[in-house]
Amino acid sequence: MPRTEISSDKTYASGPLFVRLWRGYLSRHWPKMVVAAVLMVIEGSTLGALSWIIKPLFDKVFVDGQIHMLWLVGGAIFGLFLIRAMTSVCSRWMLSAVAQATSSAMQVDLVRHILTLDQSFFQQNPPGALIERVQGDTLAVQGVWSTFITGAGRDVVALVSLFGVAIAIDPRWTLAALIGAPLLIMPTLIAQRYIRKKTRQMRAQSSDRATRLDEIFHGIAAVKLNRLEDYQMRRFSGLVGHIRKAMVKMAAIQSMIPALIDVVTGFGFFAVLVLGGHEIAEGRRSVGEFMSFFTAMSLAFQPLRRLGGLAGTWQTAAASLERVYRVFDITPEVRSPDTPAARPATMEVRLDDVWLSYGDKPVLRGLSFTAEAGKTTALVGPSGAGKSTVFNLLTRLVDPDRGTVSVGGVSVAALDLGVLRSLFSTVAQDATLFDETIRDNILLGRTDISEAQLNTALTVAHVTEFTDAMPLGLDSPAGPRGSALSGGQRQRVAIARAVLRDAPVLLLDEATSALDTASEAKVAQALDHLSAGRTTLVIAHRLSTVRNADHIVVVVEGRVAEEGTHDTLLAKGGVYADLCRLQLVE
């Protein structure tokens, strides 16, 4: 499925973008930027000074034969190049540090912000696309911005000093040299708009490419088993081809501005030669004056070309900045209240007339039930009935359209999100493990766990039964997404996490449905120990998991169809009895 592009109704002009960048990131580095700016002023000014020194070199040394001036002028020229080299190194070092710090801070802030967004955001934007936002767009900004700030300041100062020398020598010659400059305005504006448009397209296609790679590598087993290598390669090659074509077109347009500057500059040089040549031949101007002017205009040639190219470079940065700030401008709907309620004293879970739709698709239609504190309540029903949605509502991954979800008589919407989610431990069918050690996957960054507490959790979850056989034990790598462990082992790691979390409410979502009999027995034993004394909600396929529950709620099409104990529901001969007979208990 093609990626849903993060969109915004806002139009980002270059001014607001730069203002946001300055206020958010660059302003904190202003001392370094001021020092670097001074150094760039010195560096840029050396070109003007160099062109000015050419006049005495020709008039005093080459024409008048004052050989003693050769050492003075030569030493001055060497000094200028030495100053230029030193200021260049220092300014680039400082500005590179600023660019790196800006990019790094933007990446951290962007990830921090994305982690606050609602579940619907992640349903619309796959991991690959978000990785491209965090990495690709911010790095594009870093590279472009580094070039922009290091080049623009230096080259602007250089042009000012060089044109100052040129005007001081002869304003008419300077005007003749710039006679074709107005011809650059319209092509530059057109090129900038085109580059911005193409960059937007290319960044979106880069997100599609990252998404495709993420899906290929995470689904590599399915790719191989279904012989999808050629199919996936065709799709990936198509994406890469579109990006390549966009980059080639953009590079061609970006090169047009410097090329037009070349043409205009060449025409200006021709006009100056015609105008100045007559005056020198007639003795009204010295050779030194002409050579100083010609040197100034020649030295202005490269800075002018670079500044012309920076117009397109800024459009590239602006397109990436737009994409970054579009994410920053998305605000989560699920947030902690300004004045949160106190943590509930009891752990009774209650849903009262809860309705919820995903888009136009209704999921829950007036669902109401109560899970008593300290007891096990099982949710059963056909697939798509809305059972897993109940867990999302309890933890506020989503909020209901209407109705009340409460714990201990307190609405979950009234609790601080951190406090609310600390009430729950979740063990799902697909235990989420990270590409870290088994120890790290269990501790999840906690440093307040003693070795005794960890050993207890390992014993309860039967983790030591397989880690003791590993050469590195708990420090063995779990592999990407826990791929180095079996399904049962991953489940036991998830249970060990839940034991350490020690939350008062336990949510079990198909925790044993994908396991073989031996693994299921181990996991079930661990879950029994974990659920003791806790308010437990269970979603399960297998009858053996459900029949011992204190209360069973049968959910059909988002409503409670019937509820009671296993025996009473079987005696009714209703939906639950039919599910049991078909062994489709969920």
C-alpha cells in the first residue's frame, strides 16, 4: 500500500522557515555564529584587498620599475593568503559544529515529538517513512545548511569588497560589467520554484524507498518462501528509478543559474574590455588600474556563481524543513489532562456504553462490562469483534467517541498518561523485543532493579531454563525483533518484563495462541503466577485459557452478547457454547 504522506494546510515561506530554524535551534549557538561571521568577513575582505594591491604591483613595480616595492607588495599578498587560510579553517570548524549540533538536536526533538503522537499517526505513516523524516530530511538540512552558512556569508562579503574596489576604480566600468545582471531575475525565480517542487517529490519518494526496504528486510522470510525476490526488486527498482530521474532533473536546473551567470559575466567582461581598452590606449587610465579592476571582477566570478547556486540549495533545504516542521506541527489528541486525578485506590475496570469507530468503520457499539478487582475476566468472540480495542482504550492508545472507560471509578481520561499506563502490564501474542541482549530486553532501561528481583522474575517466567544453556546467558543477543529466540522464549521474556513491572492490572492478548503445547504449558504456568492477586483481562482463542476465568464476556460486533462463568454460558447454549463447540474461542 502506498504511504500516506504527512500533509499540512500551512504554506511555509522561506522567511517563516528560517525564523523557526533560528528560534528553535540556531539562536542557542549565536556566540559561535558571531565569531564565525567576523572570521568570514575577514576572509571575504581579503579578496577585495588582493585586487586593490594589484594596482601598485603593476604601476609601481612592472611599469615604473620600483623593484623595492616588489618585496612589500609580495609580502602583503602572502599575508593576505595566510589570513585567508587561517580564518577559513576557523570559521568552517565553528559553523560545522553548529550545523552538526543543529541537525542532532532536530533529530532528537523530532523523535521525542513523534513518540507523543497518537496511534492513528503510526497507522498512516510506516516506520520507513518516519525514519526518512528523522534521518534523511534532517541530514539534508544539515548538509545544505552547512554549505549555505559557510558559503553565503563569506561570498557576500567577498562580493561587497570586490565591487567596492571596482566602483572605487571606475563606476562606469562596474556598471558595464553588470549590464546583463537583470536578465538573471526571472530564470532564477522559475528555477527556484521548480527545484522546491522536485525536492518535495524526491523526499516523498525517498520515504517510499525507506518504507519498501523496511518491509523487505523485516519480511525477508515471507519474501523467500513465496519467491518474491523478483517482484520486490521490480518495485524497489521502480522507486529508485523515479528518485534518480528527479535528482538528474533537479541537478540540471540547479546548474542553469551558475551557467547563466557565466554568460552574463562573459558579456560584462567584453563590455569592460571595449570600454576600458580605449581609455588605457589613450592614456586616460593606467595599466595598474585596469588590472586591479579586472582582478576584482575575475575574483568576483566564483563567489557570484556559488551564490547563484545557493538559491537552488536553499530551496532543497526548505523542502526538507517543510517536511520536518509538518511533523512538528501535528499535535496529539490523546494527552494528559491539565489537572490529573489521583491514582485510583482500587483496580476495578469498567466500560460504560463505549462507542468507537475507525474512520467510517464502527468497532464498538455501546460496549459495557465490569472486570472486578483482583479477578480474571476473559473477553471472547469472533475476530474483529473489538476485543483488542478494549485494551487500547484502557491504556489510552485511542479514546472512545463516547462513553466512559474507568479504573477504580476514575475515568482513564482524567489520569496522567504516565500514571495510567503504569497501572498495566501487557503480554501479547507477538512479544516486542529489541535488537539488544535478553537482559536489556527484560530491564528496558530500568536501573532500580536488584539482582534478587531480576532472578525472581527470571524464575517465575521460566527464562533461566533457556538462558542457562546459552554461552552468554542473559547477555545473549535477542536479535532483530527477537529473531534469535523462539516464540515461547520471546513470550517468557515478555512475562519477565511484566513481573518486574509489577503493575496491578494485567492485560493478556492471545498470549499463548501461537505456541506449541510444551511452550504453552510453560507460559501458562508463568501467567498463572503473574495474574495471582491482580485484575486480569484475557483475550484468548483456546478454551483451556478461558474456562478458569472468574468472568467471561462474549463480545460480538462491538457489543456484549452474553456474560457469565464458563459453566453458566455453556448451559445457556448461546454464542459462547457455539464458539466452544467450534473451538474458535478467541
